[in-house]
Amino acid sequence: MSSIKQAVVLIGHGGLPSDCPEKLIQKFMTLHKNRKGGTASKQEAELEQTIRKWPRTPVTDPYQAGLESLASCLKPLLNDSILRTAYNEFCEPSIEDAVKEIVDEGFEDIILTTTMFTPGGSHSDKEIPEEVEKLRQQFPGIAINYAWPFDLKNVARLLATHINSFSKQVTQTIN
């Protein structure tokens, strides 16, 4: 391993590819919604893997392309950390797969963060923390931290800067 000590996983929600057969998606969603208990049935898990592994392009999955573009912009801002992307659902790699790969590469300090900024969402508030806890149990010698929740004042500043920048562009265009 190089002198890089820390790995960061940028987690996106994940989207359905536009060319994935509707019947496959409907069957998966039906099984997912009717799940008994917390564990997916074998059929649901198989369908999920089929969807996650579905070939994607920027045209068929603009969400994935967008997250990868965000990662490209974020990477130079992270000093010596490596950066990987992962998806909560519908796309690969899963959070678990991304972390396993990083651990296999010898990293012992992993920070997970998500693009889902606001509190109250089931993914960022419940599912990802549950996944982090499972990963901590699976890799007890590895520091796995979830950079959550976001400081909403920082998020608001980001949004205000963006809005104000756009407003100035509109004003300049109109004048």
C-alpha cells in the first residue's frame, strides 16, 4: 500500500437504469414492498443483484454518471485520501462491496459519507448506519466512520452560494 492512509466512500442513493426491463423492476419492487421481516427472500436478493449489475451508460443511468462526476470534483479536495463511490441501492458497488475492496487493499481508516444531506431520510438516518454497524462487526480492526449528520448550516451556506451565484448570472443576462 502507498503512503495514503485513509479511504473515503461517497455514497449515492442509486437509480434504476432506463433500459432495465419494467417487468423485472416491478417484480423486485413488489417483493421488496411485501418483505416479511428484515431479510430479503432469495428471489428478491437475486433480482436486486440483477438490477445492480445491469450495464449502465450516462444515457441509461444519468444518476450514476452524476455521482461519478461529483466524485471527480471531490477527489482533489481530499488531500491524500483515496475516494470510491458506492450506492445504497439499485447500482453497484454496494456499500459493503466498496468497503470490502478498500479493506482488501490494506486501508484501516475508512470514512463513509452520503450525498443525501437532510436528516429524516430512511437511507441516511437508518439504512446506512445499520450497514456501517454490520461492517464494523465484520472488520473489527478497521476504523469505519460515517460522516453523518451534516451540519445543516454548512449545507445552507453551500446552497446559498449556489443560489446567489445563479441569481447573479440571471441578473447579468437580463441587464
